[in-house]
Amino acid sequence: MVNGAADLPAGGRSGSRETAPRFLALGLPADVRGQLARATAHLRGPGAGLRASQPAGWHVTLAFLGELDDERADLATEVLAATLGTVAPRPAPRLWFQRAGRFADRVLVLHLADEPEGAFERFATALHTEPRAAGLAVPDRPFHPHLTLARARGRRRVRRGDVASLRIPTSSWRPDVVGRWASRPTSGGSAYTVEVELPWPVPG
């Protein structure tokens, strides 16, 4: 089942030509998201110095698609469906949060690990090459599987103490869907929303 796309006419969404930054990503299962939200509540509490991401928008990016209108975004969804059907490992690799870290002093992140090791990266690589083969100008960005928890705000930078303060949940999970997401500006930065979800194939 494709969530959010069942009523689309061929070639686009009711003629809409909205353009937005889009990307392919995994959301978090509700139980894992809840555990992580409780463990990182101090990042979103009163007086928190960093600009925290909101649990509802937490995701693990697989491939940036760049600025796409709705018609091109639907093409990306078709490519995603084909890639899931032919390239995605079955079953999906098991994922977990391996460690906390920083990107320079600007972004507080959780790095992910997978089992079998490397399966996640190989799938993400296909999600870069297959859209390009279909004519989409996918930006060439290195793949570092991570989840963004917070960003620097003003003069407040991400410090080593911010990393050390995190208590990382130990839960692991297997993804069961892959989503096409969009980023749209808000008064507080950007809001990340899932537009379409496709099931990760199971063995059989």
C-alpha cells in the first residue's frame, strides 16, 4: 500500500506544481521514537540552548533528491518502488543507534549501525544511482547514516558535553517502510513531513 498517493492521477497531483526540497528517508517506529524522545527531553525543555529537532519529524536520510515539483517527486516515488522491489535486502537490515556525535560544532547527531554490516549503505547507494538513471539530478552527498537531534543556535554551539549528556536507547529495529519526505520552512526553521510511504519487501 502507498500511503498518501492512492488518489493521484497519472503524471502528478491534480496539476499541482509545488516545489520543495525532497528526500528519501526512514522514519522511526513509534516505540523507538518514544524511547528516544524521553531520553532527549532535556534538549527540548525550557532553557535548552540548542535548536532541537522535533520527534514527529525524526528521520534517517537515505538520499537527497533536491528541489522537486510534484510531478518529478512522483517519478522519484516510482524509482523508489522499483528499487525496493529489486535491490532492497530481504529482510531489512537491523538498525540501532551506535553512538552520539557532532558534525563540527553545528549539529548533534546519533550515528547508526546495521546488521548485516554494510547492507544499509549498499541500499542507500542504489537510491542515489537509480534516480539519476531515471533523469533526476540527485545531489552527490556522502552517506553517513544518522539522526539529527539538534543544531547550533546563535552563538551556542554543539559541545562535547552535549554529546556526553545523551543516554542512547539500546533498542534495535528493522525498517518496514521507506518514505519520500519533504522539507518546508516554518517560523522555527524547517518542518519535515512524510508524503508517501512504501513497504520494505519481506522474504517470500
